[in-house]
Amino acid sequence: MNKLSGKVALITGASKGIGRAIAMEFARQGASVIINYCADDEGAKETLEEVRKVNGYGIIIKGDISSFEKCRIIVEEALRIMGKIDILVNNAGISQIGLFMDVTEEEIQRIVSTNLLGAMYLTKHVLKGMISRKNGNIINISSMWGEVGASCEVLYSATKGGLNTFTKALAKEVAPSNIRVNAISPGVIDTKMNSFLGEEEKKSLEEEIPLGRFGNSSEIGKLAVFLCSDDSSYITGQIIRADGGFI
């Protein structure tokens, strides 16, 4: 039996990378998926095609999660079409490499609004339905840098650190309503976000990782399935690191 049969999952940033992989793994396990994205129309369509290839069902809802009002609209549209949201995966995120002293006010607002506030906005709008049904799962996609920080990725690290604390605090608040909240903290994953690395940089980084390689998006997807299934029914408020032993 599929582990997520009958579940409806809303996944942000699902037009590529980890978000797409989570959508595909959820579909394989019987969940209906809502593919949210902001700009990549073709990528979202490709994700939906991949979902259908594994005999899954999905829909696409475009919307910028950095806006509180747009998050409300996304959730209302999802509920109108699907009737419920059992699982929310706050995956959408952006990064920027550079010295903190050089960042602009606009760049600070853009990264904080997408990576941290967006997750908060969407969660707030989704929670009402979950609480009324006394059931739900929320997964926040964090980063190992949210735990230890990364030079030249100060803003990204700060938002992911905030996401970790948000996860722990919210988990305690909504546990009496049978809602579980956890975060996945990936290490270096082989996605487009890391495509700026040259071959020598990749090789050097792989040598720092005890398992000797970058992670695959599908490995994060399978971990998300576990955290949303009955296999993890007593796990909440946790930051699960998947980094090949890097930190």
C-alpha cells in the first residue's frame, strides 16, 4: 500500500530541484500534489509531466509566496480544487553569494520574504483547515547552513536558521491538534542552485563530504515521504539533517 494514499500535498518551489523531487516521490506514494511556483512556467509543466509518468495526479498553481495576500489566494485556490490540504512542504527558497556588507535593502527583503516569511505566510493560511480536521503535516526545507552558518551566504543562513526555530516552536503549538511539523536540513545537493560551481570546486567540495558525493534530490524526496507518513508518527519538532556527514 502506498504510504500517502488519499493525501493532498502543497509543495512550493516545485518547478525544479528538490521541490520537483518531493512532488514526484509523493506522487509515487499515492498523494495528489499541488505544484506551486513563481516564475518558471516550463519547469512547472515538466514537473506535472513527471508526476503523471508515475501515474500520479497533480495540478499547478502559480503564485509568489513572498506576498501574504498571494499566499492566501494560493491556499484558497488549492482548497477550491482539491477540497483539503493534508501536507504542506515549504520548499521555495533563493540564495545569493557575496559579502554581507555589499547587500542592498532590496536584496535583504527579497531573500527574507521568500525563504522565511513566505513559509510563515503559507503555513498560517493552511493551518486553519488542518486544525479544524485535527490532522496535518508540515515540512520546512531548511539547510545545514541554517545550523552552522556559511560565509558569503549570511542572509540565506539567517533565514534558514529562523526557519529551524519556527519549525520547533510551531511543532509544540500545534501538536495538540495532531499536526506534526518537521524540517529537512539538506547538505550539498546536486541541483541547479549549485550549478555555479566549477568542476574543480565540485571535486574539492566532494572531498570534504565524508560520503564523498553530493546528495540527490530524490533522497530528500524520500525523506519527506517518511516524515509525512505513519512511519514517523511520533516525530515532530525535529530538524533532520541529510548532508552526507558534512557537519
